[in-house]
Amino acid sequence: MRDILYALLGLVSAGLAAYFLYKFQHYDDQTSLLIGILFALAAIVLGGLFMFGRVNQHEDIHVTE
């Protein structure tokens, strides 16, 4: 369940980062640049948490089983 939450929050953060960086590019607003960078970093971190959780979900099978 946490993996889905990380994925959704990462996608929302990436969308908001794209919006704020687009807003900075067209309106030259410095606060939009800072908010866009923060959302981009949040998207990277949440995406990493999602991928880290998906990679380590295998179960170890012992050779004697």
C-alpha cells in the first residue's frame, strides 16, 4: 500500500514541479523556481522510495526448501 502512495505522490510532485517550472519560464517568478525545484526533488525522492520498495519485495528461498 505504501508503494502505491509513493508512486502517486511522486507523480503529483512531478506534475507540480513541471507546472511551477513552466510558470517560472513564462512569468519570471523567482518563488516559482524555488517551489519547482523543491517539488522536483520530492518527486525524485518519492520515485526512489517507490522503486526501492518494489525491488526488495522478493522472498528468499533457502536451498533446503
